[in-house]
Amino acid sequence: MTTKAQITFAANQGDIGGGEVMLLHLAHAARDLGVAVDVVGPTASGVVEAASKAGFPVHELGATRRAYLIALRRW
């Protein structure tokens, strides 16, 4: 029995910068290859909004940068 490949991309921050643009490009490329993709980012952030709009399942962790980093480590 084979299982579908799965990958989670975690944002460094909530604002859309170069790394987050690359994260979204990689997420699209992985999905195009048939990989199931999730995106993790800070609550109510630009990266979460963009990933959700693109149809990726998102996990929102922590509203502030500190809370996000702590929640990401726990997750």
C-alpha cells in the first residue's frame, strides 16, 4: 500500500517577503507534482491569507512573532 507524499511549509514570519514568496512557489510546485501540501504561519497573516486563497490547508499558530515561534516549536 502506498501513501501520498505530504509536506508542510512553515513561514518564517507573517509578512510576505522574499522567503514567503519562495515558500508559496515551492508549495505550488509540490502540489503540481501531486504532493499534499500544508502551510503553517502566524494567525491572520499575509502568508496565511495568500496560502489559503491559493487553496492550501493552513495552520495558524500565534498572533505575535514570539507567540508564533513558541507555538511553531511546540507544533
